[in-house]
Amino acid sequence: PLLGAFLVQHLGWPSIFWINVPFGLACIAIVLRFFNEAVHVVTHEIDYAGSLLLAFGVGVVMFALVMAGNLPWPVRGGMTLAGFVAIAVLLRHELRVNEPILPLELYRQPVIALANAGNFAMGAMLMAVSAFMPTYVQGAMGRSAAVAGTVLGVLMVVWVVGSFVGAQLMLRTSYRLTAVVGGIATLAGSVLLATLTPERGTLWASAGCAFLGFGFGLVNGVFIIATQSSVGWEQRGRATASTIFQRQLGQAIGTALFGAVFNLGIYARIPDA
């Protein structure tokens, strides 16, 4: 985040997207050169219908949330209804296909269901902070992009620390205790950020981000490892993918939901915005 803020401030917005290109190419080269595995060719059925229903259902609901203040209520209500109908059809469809994009049978296992729910919530919270903390630091506190990047960078750095601590804690205690400690840290960070005001400054904001980052680092490892340990080897790929998918889905829904909250707050104060 700090490097991104520096690039935005001195080189402009396009630079933060172009800088990913050489790193992406380097990652591809490393994987092609050093990642070796025994591949057993198996014919699979791709769930195209499920993919389309998922994209349509979630996409329409997200659009209706973000554009809530700009759409007349019949359009907004109709789009929301259409999105939820598509999601309902998706769930029915996934129970009938041989290789669903959403393996619903995995969610019948309590550990996987809880881990996926936790990852969904974590993804939503992460995007709320990532999207709106820099805006708040710059807009409400009047600080520079570099300062905003530094505050957000605290979350990322402490996340790494939390991951290391979480791994050791799981080895010495249990998944449950590690998740509880991570949940407490996440709750503490949420309370700090919920009580943030411009007068309390960037140290208060950084402290909230630090607690969140530490909590995310703890629970992220718990969710993935607990999920992988709950299934056999042949299902481990699908189980892991379901966990990552829920986090990404939480990020998408969270961005739309919190964006709607932000937009409605603006409309309430500045009707002509």
C-alpha cells in the first residue's frame, strides 16, 4: 500500500496497474520452471450454466446495491429480485450436476461451513478497510496519499506477523483457540475503527488496522488448514477452492454493500451529489 501511494502521488493512477505486469510474468516463469507434479489426465465436465448463473445472480445484486441511490425503486427491486431468483436457481442446478462449480455437499460438514462463513466475513471486512480507510484518511483527515498508504500498510504487515503466530499457536494448542484469539483481535480492531474520528488521527486508525491485520492473519490460516484437514486427499483441491471462493465472494459483496452504505450516507447529507 505504501508503494502504491507513492506511485499514485508521483506517477499517476495507471502506474499501479502496469507495475503488476513484470511481477506477473516473473511468477509465471517461476511456476513453469520449478513447479513439477504428476498429472493424471481425467475428463471433466465444466459447469458453464452454474458459472453464468453465479455471475448473473451475484453481479445483479451487487449492481443494485451500489446504484441504490441512482435507481428508481421498481428497477432496484426488480434487479434485486432477479438476482436472488438466479441464485436460487443456481443452488437447485448445483445439486443436479456431476461436477458443480459450488460443491454444496462440502458445506454439510460443520468445519467447512464455518470456515467458509468466516472467510466470507473476513473478505467483506478486508475490502471495507482497504477501500474506505484511504478515502477516510485523505478526505476526512486531510492527509496525503502516502499517509493513507502507510495506515493501510500496517494491516498488511501485521497480517504477516499474525500468520506466523497463528501457525505456531495451532501447533501448540488447537484450531479453536487460534480462531478465538483471532476473532477477539478482529473484534477489537473493528471497535477501534468504528469509534474513529478525524480528531483521533492516524495512530488510532493504525491501531485499528493492526488489530484487524493480526486477527486476519490468525484466522486465515485456521480456515484453510481446518478445511483441508476435514476432507480426503481427493477432495482437498475442491475444499480449498471453496474457501478461497467464499473470501472472494465476500470481497465482492462487501465492496458493494459498504459502497452502498457510503453512497447513501453521502446522499443523505448532500442530496444533489
